[in-house]
Amino acid sequence: MIFAEWKPIDELIERLKVHRKVLLVGCATCVAECAAGGEKEVETLAPLLHMGLQKQGYTVEIVTATLEKQCEWEFVEQLAEQAAQVDAMMSIACGIGVQALAERFDPMPVYPGVNTSALTIREEAGLWTARCAACGDCVLGETFGYCPVARCAKSLLNGPCGGTRKNGKCEVNEDVDCVWNLIVERAYERGQIESIGKLKGTKNWSNSGHGGPKRVIREDLRQ
Amino acid sequence: MLYCQHGIRDEAKGSAWSQEADGLSVRAVMMPCSSKIEVPYVLRILESGADAVEIVACPEQSCKLLTGSLRAAKRVEYIRDLLKQIGYAPERVGISHRLSQKPDELIEIAGARADAVRAFGANPMKTGEEK
């Protein structure tokens, strides 16, 4: 899922204090799964912002909505009626949702309420870890299902850096597994250790952000 | 005050009741389990002007749903942290672990919470200030 976290409350209050009535919008998809921007978080943040603003002397009404998906125009359109009643919006969806609202409801100011930071899996309740970097050139077929781009602190593609701790953890963070240690262990388990000895060439980063903004056309799907 | 259904002995009080005594105004709502007390519920109560919210949960080893009161305690800590971020006294939200209380005993618990926040003054939603 796309992972996001609330921005500091002070930063949000600073944004909203100049407004009269604000629509706080959540998204029931990825950011709900990571407990940052779903309906529950919208209904948590709204009173918190109202109270924080009021305490600083600003009377700002906060109204709320949570869309099924903030990255689909059909759902975004559902906000039209509420949008006409406010002078600003704050989205706690990922950056895609924020931009969708900003584009649909231009020139209304739309502020991000979260920082979108990773593509993660929920390992257990209250613990998310990065699993994908959207690098555009997937190597998982060669690394036994562990992503060295997202899960190695240095995104190394040809083995560990040499800083792996004796317990198999990363030198950068003792709570994080060295992904190359995991790759090697799984390679041994499958009797295929020789397969990772093969030197990988220069990675093609042009299919990710390094190649400029992504634009994909599928003629078979276009009208 | 939000209390677990097992926190009260006298169910004649019903699921929601109010009582005023010695300058203390208590609005009490019974919940099926303290774990059903979600963060927004508590914040909405404070937003509406309550000076404090007290949660009465089962003792952690006696929770009928095993981990309900543990979950409630974690949420109280989370709410307190949120309150600190907006400059509110975290003491405005508290939790007690009790079973089978008489209504008057619940009022005493609410009174203790009121005493804990008296120094901070009324809810800033009413006054605009936190002492």
C-alpha cells in the first residue's frame, strides 16, 4: 500500500488558520490501511484541528468527507456539493489524491495533511515496512522475492555492502534485516546460491522517476 | 465518562445518564467494552466542550474480552499525545481500571478526574485558553 503519515499538527494549523471553513478529506484505500487518512483518521484529525485552531484564537469550521478512492475522478466528483461550501480543503490521502482535488477544484487551495513516504506492507498491527520502490525495473525474480532496491539502505544490487551485523541486521538500523542476508539465506535454502553470484549490469532507472514524469498510454483502453 | 458495561453494578442507571453533584456535572455513557471507545469519540467529546473525559475499563487481567482494557489504555496514551501536540493538558483524558462499581463510585472517579484538571481551567473550547 501507499504509506503516509500525518504532518505535524502545528504545520496543519498554520495552513488552516487563515480560512473560514475547511473540508478535510480522507481516502478509504491505502491511507486507511496505514491508519493515516481513512475515515477514522479524518474523524480524529477534524476535532483535533478545530480544538488546536480555537486554542490559538482562530475560529475555523472543519467539515469532513471520506472518499472510497481519492485518485479516481468519479469519486472526487462526489465532493462537488461540499466543496462549494468551503474556502479550502485539506486532504489526508496520498499525494495523488491531493493533486486530484487541487485539479478538480482549482482555484481552491488544497493542502496536504500527510507526508507520503513509501510503498509498504503491514507486517503486524502497528508495524509497516517498505517493500517496493516503484523503480520501474523489477529484479524480484533474481533476488528470491526480496527487493534490494526498497529494502537495502543503499539499494545495492550485487550483494551486501559489508556492513551487515553478525545477527543479520542492517548497519544503518539494528531493527531492520539486511535484505542481502535474507536473499543469500533463501538462495542457500533453495540450493541456488550460485545464481546470485552472477554480476548484474547497470540498472535501467529510466522507467521510474529518473526518466522524468511517468506518462503511460494504452491505446486499447482509450476512448 | 465512558465506562465498560462491566464497570457498573446497578444497571438501573441505563446506558446513558447524567448527574450533578458538588459543582461537578457528569455525563456517563455505557459502552459494550472499553475497546469500543475509539479515539474520535473522545476527541469529539472534548471538542464539544467537556473539561475532561474519564474512561472506566476492566482491570487488565479481568477484561471479559481479554484485551479490551489494554486497547483502551493504549488509545488513552495516544489521545494524550495528540492533546499535547495542540497545547492541551493530556490530563484531560484519563483511564481507571475498575469492575462492578456503584453509580456513586463512578461519580467519585469522575470527581478525581475533575480534580486532576481543575488547575488547567475550563476547556479552551469554551475559554480559548489553557492555563
